[in-house]
Amino acid sequence: MVRPLRVLVVEDSVEDTELLIGALRRGNYDPTYERVETPEAMAAALDRQSWDIAFGDYSMPHFNGVAALNLLRKKGLDIPFIFVSGTIGEDVAVEAMKNGANDYVMKGNLKRLVPAVDRELREAAERRERRWAEAALRQNEDYFQSLIEHSSDIITVIDVMGGILYDSPSVERVLGYRQGALVGQNIFQCVHPDDIPPLMEAVRKGSQELEKAFLVEFRFRHRDGSWRLLESMGRGHRNHSGAVIGIINSRDITRRRRAEEELHAAQAHLLQSEKMASLGQLAAGVAHEINNPVGFVSSNLRTLEEYMAELIQLISGYGSLLAVMERGEGDAVEGERKRVRSLEKEVNVGFLLEDLSRLVGQSLDGMERIRQIIKDLKEFSHVDQGERMRINLNQGIESTLNIVWNELKYKAEVIKELGEIPEILCYPQQINQVFMNLLVNAAHAISERGKIWIRSRVEGDWIVIEIEDTGCGISEEHVKKIFDPFFTTKPVGKGTGLGLSVSYRIVQKHNGKIEVESTVGKGTKFRLLLPMTAA
């Protein structure tokens, strides 16, 4: 394969130049060349174009190879330069090599020319590639150095024991320390005592699993003595000497975490406010559910009071009869006996004893009903403590039904189709709030008498709760908005517009899903899906 070659020849002999070019052609080169024999001509040729290689006669009348080599180097050009001469001796050749020549070839032995050219072109290409790589590396180093210097994050380099080897300029802006002030200290000396174990574990793993990123949060002492929460990502790495170091990128998230906590508190307050608003709307119904058993328990107590008076009167008669019998007053005994029998007929002891048992049983049932409603109400209205519990959702459904029963019983027949479902880890009060919102909405959607189905079952990895009604349904336009905060189709005073929005957020918090199917004039079905595995 013929290879193109741009050749600059410093030579005063046309014949010798032709011999040189001929040798190159026989070596599968296709040279384009220019012959010069003065410094001015050579300088002009170098300025005019690029050259792959230069040849120079060591000795010429007005110019020589050494001067040509010096001119080439003075221009800073890395072009291979080979002396081709008929007069150069070994000592001169060695001196020429010392001055920067790449090789020398005798005019009488041009068979060395092509191998020398091959070698010098290859080495020149390697030098160019090396220079390009070094330039690219310097450019990258400058780029990354600029990134580090202008980054808002702190870049820290530590050894395996936590000794700080480097910190970036942003350490002053974030933590108040002058750059380099922490170098030589141990990072754990500046970390909050409670956060040292997780950071030590992260550093240990990073030093063992090189190039595998780790993420850790810890509090670092600011120069003013306060604590700043840092979110740090790092990885273990071997430096140029083979030592393991850790490179850590840290970001101050103190304000972000404070904002998250404030947002969480606001959301919790909103959740509690909506819950209490819902209970406020149900207060009359709950009071009615309590008043019903209170009413019949009160009535039973009045009846029991009458029965007690009659029993006391009868027992008193028995006491008088016993006293007369003990005194042996025969005539008086018969009289007392007749009076007691008359009292027994008035009191109707058989009926009274039977009715006593019924009244006490009813009263106990009524008090248990009141106790359960109050218990459910107390649990429902209690502010969440942020602790999850393992519960069976069927129990939550039953508990919620107790609270909203007065809202439902006059509007719909409630049909429960509760299947066997396992317990799940959740926030029970929040899930019960979702049940209450959906059940009350179902009741409000029914204008006259309708039906409400409550179903529970397992589908794959999900527990599914369905609440379906035969109410007025929701238009397609409104279905798209029902989970938006403050959106409501109810009249003023009948809803907060937050129930479904809060319910949607609660379900999301549990990594669940809430779906709705509705047909105007036929009814609505909400599907609540909660994962059986802990979120």
C-alpha cells in the first residue's frame, strides 16, 4: 500500500535529492517534496505548510544540517529530522544526535533510509497522541478543578481512618472553615456523636467495596458551633500510589430537612383538621347513636327502681312474718301470712324476676354500645403519633361503621361482604379516616333509600376494599377533579372539599392506590388497594 508523505529536503544537490526521493518511492511511499538550500527558503517552507519529515545534508556551502535542525526546533515543530550526508563521520553523527537529530543515514547506504523513516514517523505519531492525551488530561483537570472550586457542594478526600486529606473551597461557605483548615484532622471529630456509627460503617464499606457509591446523612459541626445536616455521597478509590482513599461529595440539607419537617407538620395538622371537621359534621348523628341506648337504659333504670321498691316491700313482709313465727304468736302468724300472699300477688314475683333479667341484659347491651361508640370515636379523633400498627382492615371497617352508622342507616341498606384478609402494617387512624370519608360520601350521594356495599378481599399482593353505592354518580368531568384539594359538588356547609384529597394522600403514603368508577344516575364504586407487604 502506497503511503503519502510530505517531505522537506535541505539539500544543495538536485541529484542527491532525486536519489533520496527514489529510495522513498521504492519503500512504498508517495512523497511530495520541496528542496531548500537557504535558511530563508526553509523558514518560508515551514510557515507555508505542514511536513511529515525533514532531511538535511550535514554540510553545504551556504547552509548546513545543524543550522537547519536548530531552525526547526526554534519554531517549536516536532518534525522528525534525519541527517543524510556523504561526509559525516561517526563522531559527528553522535554530536548531531545529541543536538536533537532523530537519525542519520549515509548517502552511500540509503537502504537504511526507509526503516529509519518508518520508525521516526511511528514515534512522531506516538508523541503527537501523547501530547493530545496530556493536553486533554490537563483540560479535564482544569475543568474538574474549576467544577470543584465553584461547586456549592463540599468535596472532601479522606483516608481509610477518616483523616481529612483535602476539602474544597465551598467548605468555607457551608461550614465556615477556611479551606485547608480541616486538613489533617479526623472527620469523626467534627461529626455529631449519634451520627458517627453510620458514617463509620459507610466509610468501612466504601474502603472495602471500591468504586461502589454509598449515601449517608450526618450532622457536622459548623465553625460557629451549630450542627449542619449533610447529605453525602462517596466512594472508595485507589490513588496514584495505590492507597485507598474516600472521595465524598456533601450537600447541606439543613434547611431542606427543616422545611420537610414543617411541611409534614402542616400536613398532619391539615389531616387532623379535616378529621375533626368530618367528626363535627357527624356529631349530631353520633350523639343520636349514643342517646338511643342512653334512653332505654334510663327507662330500664326507672323500671328497676319501681321493681326494687316492690321487692323491698315484699322482703319487709317476709321479715315481719318471720319475726311473728319466731315469737310463737299463732294468731298473728296467720294474719301476716295472708298479708304476704297478698303482696306476692300485687308484685307478681314470677314476672318481676323474669323481667329483671331482661332489663339488666338490655341495659348492659346498651352500655356496651355506648362504650364501643366512645372508644371508636376516641380512637378515630386521636392525633396520629406517627407509629404504624399491624391490624386487620375488617376491624377498621366495623369501627368506622359504628361512628357513621346514624349517617347511613336512614339512607341505605349496608351490605357487608368482608372476606378473609391478613393483617397489614399501617396507620390505623388514617385508614379509618379514608373509610369514613368514602362511607359518608356514599350516604350523601343517595337521595332516597339505596344500598351501600362494603367488600374486602385479597387480589395478588394487594388487599382490596371496595365501597359501592347506588347514589347519583359522578360526571366524567368531575371524576377528574375529585381528588383535588377543596373541590366539592356538595352544597355549602355539607363538605370541606378536603375529604377525598386527604384520603388520596393517605393512600399514597401507604404505597397504595385508590380508583373510582362512576356512572351518573347509577352509582359510584371506590376501590382502595393497599399492599400486603410493609411499605
